[in-house]
Amino acid sequence: MASPSDSADSRVIRRRKGPAFEYLVPLVYAPVLPLIRIALRHKPVLRDRLFYGVLAGAFAHGTYLVTDLYDAESNEVTCPGRACFAPILTAQFQNLTSLRILDLGSNHLIGKDLMLLSHLSSLEFLSLGGNDFQANNWFREITKVPSLKELDLSGCGLSKFVPSPAVVNVTRFSSLKKLYLQKNVLNGVFMERLGQVSSLEYLDLSDNQMTGATISDVLPSWFSDLPPNLKILNLSNNHISGRVSEYIVNKQDYMVIDLSSNNFSGPLPLVPTNIQIFYLRKNQFSGSVSSICKSTIVAATSLDLSHNQFSGELPDCWMNIGNLAVLNLAYNNFSGKVPPSLGSLTNLEALYIRQNSFSGMLPSFSQCQLLQILDLGGNKLTGRFPVWIGADLLKLRILSLRFNKFYGSMPSLICQLQFLQILDLSANRLSGKIPSA
């Protein structure tokens, strides 16, 4: 005799094998709605009532079909008709031997088997990110696709099935250049072998800070043995601690490094020569940043050292970083005068030095005519309101001088800033009349 569970399974199977007529009914609405508008065009009241009544029925039917896809008791997506997506790849996929791009990301697919990946011998781009990844064999099967150049496994819950060292053979990834593993809970076994993927240029391990086996605690040993050709590294939003200087200095080919939102400490590491974007915000770095003068970083366009514990005076060598477009030094313990060389950055578009202890007169930024954001709030700067702000910084959108010691009247040139969206001059010592256009 069949058990209740068997009969339940048979009901599901019968429903899936049978013709899903209820999913064909919505096709009727398409021709009916315009026919109502045409046939009753001389009776507008009846036409509108009937039209909107049928339209409401269409929406109600659609809602029923959508809710029927979801099994509230099991909290799983059911598969009416032939809309089933578990396993992720069905047997028919193995016939797509010429497939180069497969993107199944950001769905609700539930997969437990990826064996058919090995048949996709021409596959170069694979995205399974954002699905409920429950495949024990995920790593072994993916390495059977040596043609892969870009792989996205972000947000797949990979921590549930970390491969053993016996199956971690990353040397098969001979062509892989971009690897997205953010929003998982990965740890050592897999990471320690990434250095063997010599072709890898882009690696995103951000947001792996959830409970369980995480990238956390002290600086992992694999950090010093990352792929030799790596140019873009994102380790933001983890719980990594320790110093990074000895690892970063020896690797000069990086173009982008993001170590934001970790627990790194110690002095500012020497910046890699070819760096373009360098983010260290929201860590516990401390001490002087004078070592930045020892780095030849002419290509740098964005530098973010905010929300740390840096202190002391800023060095006056910023003219050596002429391509800098964004500089964020906010929320630190810097003191002394703002160095004049900051005013020589002609490509500067955003400068944040808020919440420090800068004092004295503000140097001229009249050469920084591309500036859109100038945030100097929460310091001890003094002097008259800078006239050059209204005369030369005509692209300004945000200007904050709040909580400083500026005095005197506001120059009428401030009214020339036609793109200005935020103006905060609160808590200063300004006086006189507010200028009019």
C-alpha cells in the first residue's frame, strides 16, 4: 500500500506531467480586451465597465497563478507544468556544446547537481550567482570547464559545501580571469589554492562575514600567495585583522584594492605603484600617512582612508598624484594645516576632510576647477570666507564648511554656483547680510 507521502508525490508528478491549461487561459485576454474597446465604442459607459472588469479578472488570474507556484507548506518553489528548474541544469543542456555564455543569476533556482557542466566545453562565461546553491560537487564540476574566463558564484551559500583538499585542483582554471565569490561564507581550504590560478586578474571575496567558517580573525596565510597576475582585489566587508604592509608592498601590479570594513591595523601600507583605486576606509589603521610620499602612484584616481585612526600632519607632496579625482580623509585624527599641494590637484572632483582637527588658514583650491564636492566640516579652520570658492569652483554641487571658525561676510560670488545643491555653513562666525543674486 502506498504511503501518504507516496500519494502526495504522485499527485505532484501527475500535476506536472499533465497539460497546464490554466496557464494558457491568460492568452485569451490579449484579443478580448481590444475587441471590447472596438465593439462598444459607441457605448462608452458599458465599454469601460466591461473593459476594466475583464482587466481585473486578468490580474486576479495572474495572481492566482503566481501564488500557485509557491508551496507555502514546504517553503519551496514548486514546478507546475514544465517550469521546473531543479536540478539547475537538465539533461538537455549537455547538447549545447557550442554555448559560450550561460547566465542564470539572480533567480530562485534550486540546484543539487552540476555534473552536466562538463559537457559545455565551449563555455566562457557562467553566472549562477544569487541562487540557492546546494551542490556538493560544485567545485569539482566547475573545474571540468577549462574554457571558463568569467565565473560568478556570488550569493550562493557556498560555505555549506566547502570542497576537501583532495578535490581542490584549481590548476584546471587555465583561462579564468574574473572570479566573483562575494556574499558567501568561504574560508581557508578553497582560498589557499587561489594562488595557483595564475590567469586570474579579478577576485571579489567581499561580504564573507556571516556566521560559521568565515574569512576572519588574523590575516590569513593565503593573502600572501594570491594569483601573480591579480589586478583587482576586493576583500571588503569581512572581519580580517592584522597588518597588510608586507603583503601589499611586494605586489606592485594591483590596479584596484578594496580592504574596506575590516579590522586591519598598523601603519599605512606602501601603496602599489600602478594602483588606481585604493580603499582602506573603516579599519583601524593608525599613525602618520607620510609614507604616501615614498610611493610613486601617478596613476591613482581614488584614495579613501576615511574612518580610521590616522593622525599627525598631512605631508605636502600631493602634487605627485596629479590624476587624483577623489580623496577621502574624513573621520580621522589629522591635525595641523591643510597642505597647499592639495590645491594643485587639477583633476580633483571630490575632497572630504571632515571630522579631523585641521586648523589655520585654508589654502587656495582655485586650480581645482573640476571640484564638485568640497567637505571641510568639523575642523578648526579659520579665516575669511574664501572668495575663490564662488569665483573658480563653478561646478560645485556640495559645499560644507560647517563647524569651523570662518568669519566675515559671505561674498556675492557664491551666487554664481548654479549647480550647487547642498550648502552648509552652520556653526561658524559669519556675519553681515546674505548675498543676493
